[in-house]
Amino acid sequence: MAETRMAEVETRRKTAVIDCDVHVTMKSGDVWFRYLPKAWHEYHRTIGGYGRMGSAYPRAVPHAARHDAWPPSGPPGSNLAFLRAQLLDEWEMDYGILTPLIGVGGQQNLAYAAAMGRAVNDWQADAWLRREPRLRGSVVVPYEDSDLAAAEIDRVGDHPGFVQVLLMVRTMEPLGRRKYWKIYEAAVRNGLPIAIHFGGTGAGPITGAGKPSHYIEDHGGMPAAFQAQVTSLVYEGVFGQFPDLKVVLIEGGFAWMPALMWRLDRCYRQLKMELPHLKRLPSDYIRAHFWISTQPMEEPPQREYFFEMMDHLDMNDRLMFATDYPHWDFDAPDVALPSGMDKAVRRDILAENARALYKLA
């Protein structure tokens, strides 16, 4: 038994890894002034940082980060050499996909949000992508204004380092609404998937029942926002309008997806007269257009339950591995996936599904 376990561990170490959720941030506030237009310097220096930046719930650790993820200077995720050693080199990763959570989309001042997005993307290209060939970036956009967001996608969409457009899951309106369609049009035009990540604040209470009391409720309840966005994108007919659109769900889990597909299919069969634009079952659209990151990894009390869930999900070619580095709930590549998994499925989840989606070598 011990020899079998050691052989399995060694096989995992030799398997390629692509991390689809690597969080980076600026070392200090002064970095902004290297990339923001001068016209926005004073605004940023005074009131710019007071916009809707994300959850206000206190967390057990600063920056929601691992205790060992702090570089010699600056916050976690701000030092390339440290990240390279602790993540890319430590796990011999082929690639890491950057997902900066810097609050651009939540800004109320949309012109400022557009300037912020441009600055964040220029900073990614200069400070990270240019210096580390294993990193790829996400186009950060002011997604509450689709014209501004589409313009930014077109500005950097042909940069080989950017592989997706990044939105937060809690938006001001459900993402199926037509106000966001120009973003999808621009993403398809530039051959980029839309990534929807954990976080954001939206227009009202962050749950369907109001505001929770604690960070644990905010964190644990996030999948409900993902379910609402999947429902909106499918039922509003986004994929009929944009048949080449690809959507990646990041850091929202995935065990909820089979039950959601069953529910959406059942509702459609009963009420489809309301949705003449749908030509297939909702589950067919989901399996054709969605990819899902593994983080946070689903860990049922018995291993066989995980494989039953995977059978119901039937999306082995759409699951992509993510660590959520440098956050506290980091998933390590060698232990995140349960033992006993088919070797080909493990290989695809750890690297090959992402390699195909993002067109990586």
C-alpha cells in the first residue's frame, strides 16, 4: 500500500500543471502613478480609492493570504521573484494565469474605472508578462459600461500575454442583460474567453436574503452568485447571440453545477414558451460554453461521493486546476485532486484543459 501511494505521488509530481487563478497586486500605491494618466493622479491620490472595491467583511488574516506568502517587502502577490520561487518553480508549473482583484469593475466613477483598467493592464504587461514567460494575464475592464470595457478589450486584445477578460461575479445586474453584450462581442472578436471570478459587491445586498453578519457567510455563500449568473447567461439567450463565446467560472466551486443543470432543464421544459430564443436544453448550453476552475476544491466526506458528482457533472474536459495563490485556501497541485482519479482525467484537469482553452504551448 505504501509503495502504491509513493508511486501515485511521484506520478503527480511529473504531471504538468497550469494554475488558472494567480492573484497579484501592486507593491505599493505609488505604482499606480507610473501607469495612470496624469489627469487622474490627483483624483486617485485623494478620493479614488473609496469606490466599491469589494467585500468589507473583516478576515482572519490580512489580504486573505497564507501566512507564508508574504515577500520580503510589499503585500502577498506583489513580488515576482518571490511568486516565481514559491509557486511557479516550487510546483514546476507550465503556466500561471493572473487574476488581479483590484476593484476596477466596482468603481462608481466609470471614467476613472476605465483609466484604472487601462493602468492595471499596462502594469500586468510590463511588470509581470514581460518578465516571466510562464505567466499570462487577464484583461481587467470597467464592466459596468460595456462601451468602455469593449474599447479596453480591443486595445489589448491582440497582446499575446492576455488570455481572457476578467469580471467579478457580483455585478450591478445579471450578466445576461443586454447592457453587457458589447463586452461579449468584443471578447469573441478578440478570441478571448470571459472569466467570472469570486467577489464584487453588486447593486444591493450580496445574498438573496440580505447582508450576512460574517465573512464566513460571505465566503460560503458565494456559489449562489455564480448560479445566478449561469442562469442569467443561459436563459437570456447570450449563447444564441454569441455562439463562439466561452465563459470561465473561477473560485466558485463546481459541485453545485449538476443540480443547477437539472433544475434549469426542468424549468425550461415546463416554461419554455417564455424563452423561444433557446434551441437546446440549458444543460447543453452549459456543457458547450462553460469552463470551471477547481478552486475551492470540493471535498465530500467520502471519496466515492466526489466521483459520483463528477459523473453527474459530465464536464471532465472543462474542469481546470487553480490554486488561488496566495490566499489562505490555497489548493496544492499534488494533493488537491483525490487519489484514485483516472490518470488521463487528472492530467487534463491539472493542465491540458487549460492549455487547450487558452491556446498555450
